[in-house]
Amino acid sequence: MNTTVPPSMPVAPEVPAISARTVAAALSIGAAAMFLLCGYEFIRSTSTSLYVATYGANRLAIVMAVVPFGTLAILYLYGCILSWVGPRRALFITSLLCGLGIAACYVAIRAGSHFATGVLFVLREAYIVLLVEQYWSFINSTLRTGEARWLNGPICGIASLGAISGGFLVGALAQRVGSQQLLLFAAASLLPAGLLAALAFHLGGEPQSAGPEPKTRKDQLALRLFFQNRILLLLLFLIVCTQAVSTVLDLRFNAILESAKPITDERTAFSGNFFGVLNIAAFFMQFVATPLLLRFCSLRHIHTAIPLVHIGACALLVALPSLLTSGLAFLLFKTLDYSLFRAGKEVLYIPLSFDARYRAKQVIDSFGYRASKGATSGLLAGAGKVFGALPGITYPLIAIFSSAAWLFLVRRITRPEAAAAQVPLKISECET
């Protein structure tokens, strides 16, 4: 029994019988993500703009290189909390701590601390993946594979409503109230997000580990599983490649944006509107394209097509560098990452064990995301110190190379025989 479909076999399952309680749990966690992502839009554009105003866009690579260390520390703390209180209370506690951290950064920045802008940037990169991946761990523990093919896209779509509204609110408010004040909206968004997540756990039940959870545990991040399950290692390498693409496109876009929009609040407003448009595109993908593609196309074909799209967009950026083409390449990456890639990738976790879904997944999708960004940024910053300012063409070329490696990895992960490395959670949750 496995969840991998041979490439020659189209995926066209019938609509599964999904209980009303399961649908309600999925809608609740989607609504929680909606508030979370709305708040994230307030901190994403703001933290970048404040950091650039303090240190300059040329030093973004430096703070990105610090992000993995902050993320790893937060993930270890999360692992300890998960062992002590379980997934439901762990989500509540980490949400509370993140909200307090954002509020503390706001107070420090208002007091004139330049260092706090760097701390805020690191916290923003860590907290969003920490909380989002806990949401997805719950979803992957609640839905069966057939249910996920139908519900993962709409769950992303509900969440994107918050991102869309948050992006345009930033665009409308940044110049009226000032960038710093927007941080309070980000901190406040975690309250309704936490309440709705608690409702989702009430409706869907709390996932349990196969055995008793010790109060102290050496392997809080379940690193041993990476030596036992080859799929987890391949997924980790895959995320490294995808985020290398994301990082270089992000850096190139922000460098061009800084030149085009030198005023801080104007740049924040443009960035907010840009991400608003991006999230509208992702919304269409999540509610329309993703469910249809997951139904009628094999995961192998879907995962193969995504890096090919990025190779084409980056080739255009090489040929015609501008704010338009850099924004288009970045928009395409984020749109697909928030919709089709995310929904398709999460299906791969469903048959895995509790520790794989709640611990190893955090290493892959939280630390892996940020470590790849940090390593890529650090290498670029180091190269800039040694060789001077890197030519703009360097960034899309790195993205093309990373997309090619991404293509190679997904072809291996989605091979039919790769399913042998997966450990089914329950026979009833796997497709033949």
C-alpha cells in the first residue's frame, strides 16, 4: 500500500466521503491561518523596510545568514514544549510567545534600537514557518490522502484571504500611520489565530504519538528519522533547492526595488501592494487550479512542471532585467509555492509517523527553509566581500541552477518505488 501514483496513471479519484466534523476542522485551521497570514503581511513588508532603512539592502544577505540559527533555537524550544504538553498546547504556547516577541521588538524599535530591526527580521522569518508548519502537521494528521487532494487547496485559499487583505492593508496604511505601527497588527493577529486553531483541535481531535511521550527527550527534532527514511532526506534537499531559488529572487527584487523606490514608506506601500497582487494570484491557484490539478494530474507531473516554470521565468530575467521581470519571477515563485507546490508536497507527509509529521517536518519545512536562505545569503554576502558587488545576472543564474537540481530531486521523490521508503500511518489512510 502506498500513496505514490505511477507517472502513467492519471489521478482522478472520486470525491471521498468526508465527515462534517472533519470539514469543520479543516475550515477552522484554514481560518486560523487566514489571521496568521494577515498579520504576517504587516510584519513582512515592515520588517524588511525597517531593516533596509537602517542598514541598506546590501546587508539583507547578512541578516538572512543569521536566520537559521535563530530558527534552530526556536525549533528546539518547540520540540521541548511538544514533549511536555502535546501538539494542541504547544501551538497555543508558541503562538503566545511569538506575539509577545513581536510586541517587544516594536517597543525596542520605538525606543531607537537599531539592533531590534535585525532581531525583528529573524523573528519574522522563524515564527511564521514554526506556526504554519504546526497547522499543516495537524492537517496531515487529520485528513486522509484522498481528502487532502480535495481540501488542501481550499485550505490554502482560505488562508490566502488573510494574506490578500493584509497586503493591501499594508499598502493603504503604511504611509498614513507609519511602518512601525503596523507591527502591533501583526502581534494582535495571533489572538484570533490561536482561538481558531484551538477550535480545530476540538473538532478534529489531538494527534497522539504512537508511544508515551517522555518529559525530557534528547532527540527533540527526531533527527534519527532522516537516517531511517530516505524520503525525509530527499524532501530536506528539495526544500534547500527551492529556498535557494526564493532567496536569490527575493534579493534581486529588493535590490531593484530599493533603487526604484528610495523612500521607506513608499517602498513599504509598494511592497504591500505587490504581495496583495501576489496573494490574489495564489488565491485563484488555491481554490481553482490546485484542486483540479491534484485531481486529474499525477503528483509526479505536477512536481516536475513547477521548477520548469521557474527556469523559464529566470531566463527572462537574465535576458531583460527590470523591476517588472524581477517582480514577475518572484511572484511566480511565491504564487506556486503558496498553492500548488505546498498542497502537493503536504500529501507526501500523510502516511508518515507522528514524529515525522510533527518533528522531522519542522526540521525540513522550518529549519530547511531558513537554513537554505541563510546559507545562500551568507555565500552571496561572502562573495560580495571578496569580489565586490556581484553583477545582477548572478542571481537569476543561481536560480536556474537550483531549479534544475530541484527538478532532479522531485523526479526521484515521486518515483513509484520511492513509496517503499515511506512508513504508513494507518492502512485506512493510504491509497492503493
